[in-house]
Amino acid sequence: MSEQYNEESIKSLEWNEHIRLRPGMYIGKLGNGASHDDGIYVLMKEIIDNSIDEFVMGYGKKIEISIKDKQVTVRDYGRGIPLGSVVDVVSKINTGAKYDSDVFKKSVGLNGVGTKAVNALASFFRVESMRDGQKVSAEFNGGNLEKQYSDTVPTSERGTRVSWLPDESIFGEYEYINEHIEHLLWNYAYLNKGLIIHFNGQKIESKNGLLDLLERNIDGETIYPVIHMEEGDFEFAFTHSHKNYGEEIYSFVNGQHTTQGGTHIAAFREAIVDTIRKFFKKDFEASDIRGAIVAAISIRVHEPIFESQTKTKLGSQYMELGGQTIRNYVGDIVRRNLDNFLHIHSETADAVLQKILQNEKERKELANIKKIAKESFKKVSLHNKKLRDCKLHYNEAGDDRRLETTLFITEGDSASGSITKARDPYTQAVFSLKGKPLNSFGLSKRIVYENEEFNLLQAAINLEEGIENIRYNNIVIATDADVDGMHIRLLLLTFFLQFFPDLVRSGHVYILQTPLFRVRNKQKTNYCYSETERMNAIKELGPKPEITRFKGLGEISPDEFRALIGPKIRLEPVLLKKEYSVAELLKFYMGKNTPDRQVFIIDNLRVEEDIPEPVL
């Protein structure tokens, strides 16, 4: 019999209660800070976006950001919130100045929700506005106003200061990763020439916009110098790298990093292909033209339409800019400027042609290999023991849990069996390895299709056409924390970095942290990931608790895995720092053995020592 549905079933929630109850609707996934798109960074972005909008409107050239004991503070030197509206702007839904396009032209936030979401999801939130010789401050807890006060300040002091502490009752245990924050802040700098950002004492500034972005992010040499153009509300830069696969495009709308692309990217790609075909008077394959391209594009639009609150994909192609659709506006600028450039710079045009011909040759060679591989593996299904798929995938738009989609790459039947039984079948998939993968260092891309395991792995993730349509947001390497497990990690990372480095650069690859110890008594169980955590657990649980040392993932039962890969999952992101190229990293770790590598391993080898039990 169904439950009763009557007037008592209907509930009205306050604005902050709804945000706290359904945070995913406002900030995507919560996470613990391991991923660049976790909620704590979205909160930071929402506040910084307001300061950026002030800069874009011509007010305040400096933004100061600091983090201390997990409390974030953002200070800008813009106009400051009108003093009589300080409380309403941060705590009243559908209240703000961005509905007035004359006040905030080409702003990122248009729905008045971002700052309110930060307020509602913070255990401490303080906003201060300085203007006209006055300062108005207000403090909140979980979106509830606790106090409001005002002071006098020098008339020259203007701007807004916002401080907040993400609520651990919602986010759980979390940590900020500086690399994720710096990446976010550098993008702001590239898109706002003249802006100076100070982050914990570090100065972040760009003088050449998207040209700086590419030069900072391109790994290795390029075929020709970066082509950089700017006209009206659109800026683009691109070149071809020496790598022979994929394309890498950084795209932005009103300063927002649209990681899922959208109308502007589609228009840019189409224009590049069309212009080059017409310039060389040859009907090249689009993939041959765009293969190994590295590009950055930025557009500013009145009232952009995004496909979600997190603003990662630009929506309708029918939005207008300068009296044209986005598609026509972007296309016209790219076609006209690129055609002129190629006619003037014949050396660059020749380099582009040679790269296209090289891509064409390699594509045809790979096509034959793929055909042979398809025949060889036609009896092998992705839904056999290799892959236990999930119901939702990252490349399926419209679901709040899309960012949670995860593929665990495991070793051995026992470990994959336990994770499979413990997983969330809606968002978590498992790919089971058979022994150690091949060392792909120095091999050509044909090995991706000739090796059965690599072929099935790239097909499971959907990597063949680049990372834009990958099936999982998080690719998690789940191996034992022993020598063999570490070796498998390196072999898998070598495969990804060798053939699909953008998957790593875009922050999709992680290492699953699994506990070394289980410390428990009859009342409580603690999982410990280090000796320090083990010692603390022993102190907490009292004398003679039961202590288990896990030697591998296969020893962890499905019930235990359910807790370890649930909301409190611990993931370590695989991050590529600019000072190291992919080629250098792979040569050092997976190339021929060298004395330097031997010294490195000895210096960094972690040897467990017997630590005496604490005195209780």
C-alpha cells in the first residue's frame, strides 16, 4: 500500500535550507578537494567571479585571496556592494545587480544564486562592503544572519571582502590543493589582462592573455609559433604540437572555464577546418586538420545561457552577439583573420600543411590496425569480466550526479569482485586488469589497438575521439599499496601519459587511497591510512583494540569497501606540473635504468619500521 499523500506531505523550505538539502543543484558534487571541480573550489569561484565582474566593468585592478585554517578570504577593490543591500545580496534569492545588464555587462553570474550558495553552505560567512566612507558587515552561520554592524572607514577605501569556512557537516573532511587553486587563478589572469591577483603571497598576472595560457600549458615543442588573434568580444590562439593525437582546447565564456565546451567551441572547430580547406583548396578530413591542435578561445556574451548552474557548457547556438548568432560571430572572425594570416605568413602555412599530411598518413595506418584489431577482438565484449559498467555516464548531460561517474581500474579478481559488490551501480564502474599491463613507453599508438587490454580500456573510457566525450569523470587506479601495485600504477600512468595526456592534464585521473590498517573495538571501527592515524586510533579506542594490517585490496570485504568508496572516498589526484614535460617524466620513470633513477628510488623509498604501541 502506498504512503499517504496529503497536505502534511507538502513542505516549504527556506532558501538556505533548500541549498543545504540539495547542494548538488547549486555547486555540482561535494567532493573532498581532490578534484578541481569539487564543491569547495566552486564556492571559491562563485565569490571570485563577483570580483572579476567588477574588474571587467573597470573598477579595481587587484584581488587578494588567502586561505588560513580552511577559511577563505577574497578581497577586491571594486565599487563595493551598495550598503543598504549587503544582507539581501548574500541571503535573498533572486536579489542582485546582475539582472540589470547596464550595471553588469557580460557577467558570468546572472541568476543571483552563487554568493547565496556559498553563504548557505558555510559554517561561517562574513561579508564586508566599503564605500562612501562607511563599512557594513554581516556574519552568517549556514545562511542564517547572526549579526550586522557598521563602521566608518577612509573615503578612499572601497570594495568588498568575503570570508567563509565550508561547513564540514556538509562537505565532511576536505583539504585545499594549491595546484587546483593556482590553475583557477591563472585562468582568471589570462582572461583579464591588467588584473593582478595575490594568492597567499604569490603574484599572478598575465600581459598577453591567451598567448600566455598556451605558452604556459603546451608540453614540448610546437610545429609553428602560436597564432594569436583578438577582435571585438572574441579572442583565440592556437598551434599544432608535435604529438600525433587528439586536440586540446581551453574554452571560456565571460571568464568561465567551459570544460564541457558548447556552441563557441563547435563554431571555432568548424571555422578552422573550413578556412584551412579553402586556403589549400583540398577537402582534408577534419580530424587530420585538428589532430594535435592546441587552442584557447574566449568570448564575452550578454546573458549567456549555460546548461547547468556550474556553467561548464555554453548552451543555445541561437544566442546573439553583434547581431549574429554565436556560431556566425565566431566563424566570421576566425575565417577572416586566419585566412589573412596564412596568406601573409607562408612559412606557417607550409608547416600547417605538413602537419595535416602527417596526420593523414598516420590516420590511414591506424585505420588498418583498428580493422585488424576489431577482427581479432570481435568476440570480446566490453560487458564481460573486463568491465562492469554503471548506468550513468559523464557524457550524458542533464543529471546532477554526472560529475560522480567513476571508473575503478583494479588488479585481480578478488579486488575487482569486492569493489563491484560494494560500488554504486548508478555512477561507479569497474575495469579488471589481468596481471601487469604492457610497458608502453616509446611504443607507437598502434599498441593501443593491438594490445587487447589497452584496446578495451580506451574503448571503455571512450578515448579514441579525445576527452570531450569520455564516459567517466573520474578514472581511478585502484591497486595494492605494495611494490607490484606501485608498478601497475606506473604502467597505467605511462599508457595515459603516452597516448592520452589530456586526460591527466584535465584532472580526470586519480589514485585510490586504501587503508593500511583497521583498528576496532566492539563499539567503533577506524580505518587508518598511515602510522600516525593508526597511533591516534589506538589512543582513541582504548587498550588492546583489534588491529588488522591490510596487505592488499583483496583482503578488504565488500562491506568495508562500501564505506571506503562512498562519500568519504580518499582520492589522490595525478597532477602534472609545468616544470616537467610528459616526455621527460616518462623517460625518467619508464625508460632505460639510470644511476639517477636508482638514487631517486633509494632516497624516496618508504620503509615501514616497527613503531612501538603508545602507552595508554
